[in-house]
Amino acid sequence: MIIKGILVFAEAVGLATFLLTIMMGLPCIGNIAGTAFFGALLSATLFFDKTKLLVSAICRTPAGKTAFLLLCAAVAAGLVWCAVLSVKMSKAASNYPKEPDKCRTLIVLGCKVNKDGPSRMLKRRLDAAAEYLLKQPSAICVVSGGKGADEPTSEAKAMCDYLTAVGVEKDRIILEDKSESTEENIIFSLKKLDELGIGHDETAIVTDGYHQLRAGMIAKKHGLSPKAISADTETSLLPTYWVREWFAITKEMIFG
């Protein structure tokens, strides 16, 4: 009973973690998948005897047993894949420039802009960029992000305004205000740098840590081997976006 109680508690916490972000109005594949996973685990634990009877009934026929074993194998393979991706994501997030004075170009990836300015997630990215830029006065940055239908201004402009307000000189900020995706962030930012004759051999991408692996994968397709300046994601949001990124990275690997 003690083990069952521990499992129920852990699964209920996991379920609540993902449900919370759905209730916050942030539904996505990350919290939907997390809710389904922990909901299934919690149901199986709470109704363990009925679950055993159901599994026994399914496995009475060869076809049912085969289907159940295939399902178990798929779940196990999925968990291993997610573990592998998590290790890669963590490694990518910590790829900070070893010689900051030589890494003089940042590409800051955009995020949601609210009526009163950058969202909390975008502010964290900008704070990470500002900390670096203020320590490295010779560095410049491209702020990248267009204007969504529900945004009062382009992400690039909101980012520029925020950075100048915290002390970064405006002439060190290049605006890229047309992109609508991570891939466009990278492509259009590199185009801006090329148009200005600015080299990007030593470049760092500024985004949330969970996002660095996929951003780096996209950047490498376009000839860039970036370092990472990672913003901290809010603890309550991290599980949802981390799981969502598993799906996004897998899609990027398959479809490019």
C-alpha cells in the first residue's frame, strides 16, 4: 500500500503539472501528451486489479497478446527515445561560448508579445541576451521575430525597445521583423548579417534552454555552428515545453 500511495502521489503531481498549463490557456501537444500519459498511469494504479483483468482478457487470444506486446514495445522505445533527446537537449542548452570575447554576434529568437510588452518567456530570453551584451561591449545582436495577428507590434521591435531600456545601445541591435518560425528566425537573421557584411563564424543563439537543440539543428542546415546562451524557463511551464520539444525535434529529424 505504501508503494501504491507513492505512485499515486507522483502520478497525480505529474497529471496536475500538465493540466495546469492547459488551464492557463496554453494547450499544445506537450501538455496534451503529458496529461494523457499521467492520466493513464494514474488510472492503472488506482484500478490496478481491474487493469490486470483487462490485460488478461486482451492476452487470451494470440492476436490480442501480440498487440499488447507491440504496445509495450512501442511505449518502451518511446521512453528511451525521449531520454536520449533529453540528454541531447540538456547538452545543447549548456553549449555556452567558451571564449565570450570572440563570440560577438547573437541571434535572439522571438516569442509572444503582449499588449504591455514582451511576454514573461521573451523577457527571460532578453535578460539573458542583455547580460551577455553588457559584459561584451563589442558584441551585437539580431532580434528576430515578426508581428503575429494577436500582437500589438513586431517581436523584433518589442525586443529592441526592451534591450535599449536596460542599457544596450541601439546601434548594436539589428531588427529582423519578418520571420514567423524558428527556421525563418535563423534564415532571415543570417540574411540580415550578410547584407550588412557582418561575419557569423562566432555566433550564439539566445533562446530557452529546451529550444537550443532544435534551433542548433536548423542553424547547422544553413551553415551555422552556433553556441548557446540559454534563458531559464519558468518551472511551471518547463515540463510542457520540454515534452512539446520532443515532438518538434522528432519532426525536424524526419522531415527537416
